[in-house]
Amino acid sequence: MQIILNKLWKIIFGTSKLVDAAINFKVEKFIFVSTDKAVRPTNIMGSSKRLAELYIQSRNKEQTILFFQQ
């Protein structure tokens, strides 16, 4: 269980910290590499990637930075 929580922490909160730093430092582009498993998540990795994508999309509406998801 601890391993799963660590993976969730790294993907979700790590992504949010990177996005916030990109905004603070006014980077022009931010590229997030996701997975096809985020479309219809059936496991922890897909679910955490989907949550990270949703966070990026919500911040993208507020900022002038171009956020790309690959």
C-alpha cells in the first residue's frame, strides 16, 4: 500500500509542483507526457495520470503558458 501511495504522490503532487513552478518562472511551454491509460483509467497509474492531466487543464485556463499533453 505504501508503494502505491508513493507513486500517487510523485505523479499528482510532483506534477502540480512542476506546473506551479512553470507558472512562477513564466515558462513559455510546459509538456506533460501522459499515457493512453488516463483516458479510461483502470489502475492507479492511469488514475493518477488522469488527475495530473485535470490539474494541468485547470491551470491552463488561468495562465498564458501553453500546456501540452503528449
